[in-house]
Amino acid sequence: MRHLRYFLAVAEGENFRSAATRLHVSQPALSKQIQDLEAELGFDLFRREGRRVRLTEAGLSFAESAGQILEQLKLAIRQGRAVAEGTEGTLTIGFNEIATRHPLVPTAFQRVRLALPNLDLNLAPLVSPDQLRAIETGEVDAGFVYLFDHSRPGLASMEVSLDPWALAVPTGHPLAEAEDIKLADLANERFAFIPRHLYPEFYDALMAACRSGNLFPDVVQHATNDDALLSLVSAGTGLCFVCMPVRPRENVVYKTVSDLPAALRFDLVWHRDNVGPALQRFVGIVRELHEQMGVQPA
């Protein structure tokens, strides 16, 4: 780049002295740089005419291309620097249906788009197991999931929220007006559950929570997401357990079960080996929002 800049400065006015002044270098140093460039290229760029210099035909041709090359190099450097700083490039973030109910998640997406308008932010709607697989293979940079195994090799995470369980019952059901509900009170109820094959860890955690209170749910229907489960509740098919927060639903009441075990931890997860600047900026934005919303990261 230095050789090209020096050459173009001399070529502009065909004058070594004025070029050296603009470049803040000595004239002998400038002449040496031009001689080195000519030796590297294998042809003369300038014709010496006494105290004056003129571009050779080869020099004229080279000057046209050299200017374009220098501009492309400058652009490449600007783009590379932007990627290195995390302000440009591509970032793919996975999310599931539950993530859209957390105010932090859409706010984080919005803040990234406003703060980093040149960053190509791709959102990948995936169920949690698929997100984890995609993070491990590098198809997705990070994802919002329930990470039940925090010792999972290669993964890093930060807490987004602790989500308590809620019991969804149809309006008009006797439990809809109950003040204190325990798991034992649900022994004769019918339930809708997610299928185990879709998210085994989530299913097993819910079943374990039920069994801790000697409840063995009578599962009469399966559905693949919370919206479908709540539709079944609204239709009177059965009750279901969901993680808070949830959206208001017509004909559905959300109740607390006093002896249902602790809440589930909802995390932002990424691969430890992924040190991409854009990802680090995203994690920083999520962490900042996390603190602003009053929940300190674990």
C-alpha cells in the first residue's frame, strides 16, 4: 500500500519534490521507494527528463489500475476492521416460542438492529434441542433455550430468567377459583403434554416435578408447543403445565401450584470456541439488558 500511495502521489503531478512534501517524507526516501517498486514490477514507471519526470506509457496504464486497487484495499480494510469490531458480518441467533414471550429477547434483537445497522442479523426459529445441535455444529451462533445440563461440553451460557411453572385450566373449571392448589389436587385430572421425543429433557423435568408430589399425570393428548397446548385447555380437553411468562389466553386461567418444584432457568447459550466479535457484542447487549431489567446474571 505504501508503494502504491507513493507512486500515485508522484504520478499525480509528475513531481518528486511536491509529492515528498505532501507525503511528509524526504525526496531521496521517496525516490528509493519508487525504484524499489519499479524493480519489483520489472518495468519503468517514470521517464527522467533532466529535473523533470514523466510517466511512461506503462506508468500511465499502471496508475489507472493502481488507483482502483488502492481504493479496493482501503475498502477491504474498512470492512475487515468492522467485522473485527463486530459491527459488520453475519450473526445467526436461534429462538423458540417461549423466547418471544420474554421482553428481553425481542428487545435485544431490536437493540442490535439499531446499534449495529450493518450487521446481518439472522433469526432462526428452532425448538431448543435443534438449537443446541446447531450451536454445536456452528450453524447457529447462539440461542435462547432451557439448558438443563450446564456442564454440557463446549457450551457457555448466561441466565436470562428463572421461569416458574404455571397450571393452565379452563375458565369454569373448579380449580379456576381455588386459592391453594397442590399437586395432589390434580390426581383425577386429565392433561395435555408436549411429546417426549420433541424435547426429552423438558418432558422429563416436568414429569419429575409432578412425581415429587405423587402426581402421575393422565396424559390424554399431546401438542408440539404451548399455543397448541393452551388451545386444548381452552377447548376443555385437559389441563397443562406451562412456563411463565405466558400471554393471556381466552377461556384459560393460570394458577400457581404451591408444591410444584423450582423454576426452570432460561439461558442464552453459545459455543465456547465461538469468539466472533459480533457474537461477543450480542452477548454484551443481552447482559446489559439483563442488568437493566433487574435480574443479575448467575
